[in-house]
Amino acid sequence: MELRQQALQALCATDPREKAELARALHARAAQCTLVPHAPTPPAPLPGRPARPRLVHPARVPHRSPARAEGLAALLHAIAHIEFNAINLALDAAWRFEGMPRAFHEDWLRVAAEEAFHFTLLADHLATLGHAYGDFDAHDGLWSMCEKTAGDIVARMALVPRTLEARGLDATPQIQAKLRQAGTPAALRAVEILDVILRDEVGHVAIGNHWYRFLCARDGLDPIAHYGVLVGRYAAPRLHPPFNEEARRQAGFTPEELAWLAAGAARS
């Protein structure tokens, strides 16, 4: 069994539950898989996804209060969509990039498996509210950055895990505060699920930080200066406070990087 070929097969799966199961199973047997130096040829288009949810512009995705059942379902659906995309992002990193150590591919399979677990938790909780993944509109911002950085592994590590996914470290405590304020049993169960997600996402961002610095050292790049170059080159979203500095430090952000973020937010 070849590791990258199987990662690509999981990425191509269109059923979300099947994709989640494939990702978790592949991570469990990754140590027994062979690894070839060349990436397998993908079918088009990537990633595999179901016919629903309908993908719309981010501005057209409604924001609803979690104090009402329908609003809570919409919020859970939005987070489930992020986790579904995160499975795809991790699987894409695991199969796409050549010339990396085996540990790189195994790290991203671990991330894919944990994102799959997150998606399953959210989808199961969404079902208790009478909804399923696909019932609400969603947007494609995460995967769009994945496509833009497909030919640049340094940019991928800089702008997906340690930029877009790191935003979850900042946003999750704020979402949890709103859910606690709602105070319903369903909202409080969502807080518990987000505790699991936040804990694991610290590790995922740390993996992105590790491999970004590995690549910068390999290519003779200054991590902070080059990050600014990549943000401009790929039109990455500007990050705004409040930043979850404790979680970001746990994920490996240095004081200099946190200062760079704060200065950039002040400028914007």
C-alpha cells in the first residue's frame, strides 16, 4: 500500500463520512505503507465533495445567533464545513509535495485523521438538531488558498496551517463565549466539542510552523520576512485581533512573530 496514493484516494472521496473514515484508517496504518518519491497523478477536479452544500460568496453565508436552534445549527454547519475542508487540506499536503521527509507526510495524515474526528463530532451533533451537513450554504475560502499554493510548498505551510487555520485559535474562544451565553444543552455540548477542536488545532498549527521553518532553513529564507512576502504575493487575508496569544505560543509562534502580527494589525 502506497501512502501518497491512498491519501489522494481519500481526497477524491465525495461522501464526507466516507472521506472521514478513509482518513482515519489511513493514519492508523500509515507506518505500514510504502512511500514513493513521485506524487501520483490526480483526477480532476479536486477535492472530492458532495453536491451539497451549495458554495457561495463568503458575504452571502448568513450569520445567525446560536441562541435559537436554527442559528445554532447554522453555526455548527459552518464549523463542520471548515473541518471538512481541513480534512481535504491535510490530505492534499500528504499526497502533493515531493522531496519531503516521510515524517512530513505522516504528520499531515495525523492532521487529516483528527480533522475527520472533528467533522464527525460536529455532524453527529448537527443531526441531533434535525440537520445534516449540506443543509446550509457555505463558502470555499480555505480550499481556494490551497489551490493558489499548490505549486509552492513554502507558501502552503505559511498560509494555510499557520494563517487560515491559526485564525481558528483566535476565533474559537469567542464562539464558545457566545455558546455559553446561549446556555442551552445543545449549545453547551457544542462548547465541549470546540474544546476538543481547539486542543487539536494547536497541534495542527504547530505542525505547520515546524515544516514552514524547516523549509525556510532549507531554502535560506528568513521566516518572518518571507512570511510577509508570501502574504502579499498570494493575497492572504489580513489577520485582526484579538489574538489568542497563549494558544499561538503553544503552537510555536515566537515572540517576534506575535509582534509582527500585532504590528500588521495596527497598520491595517
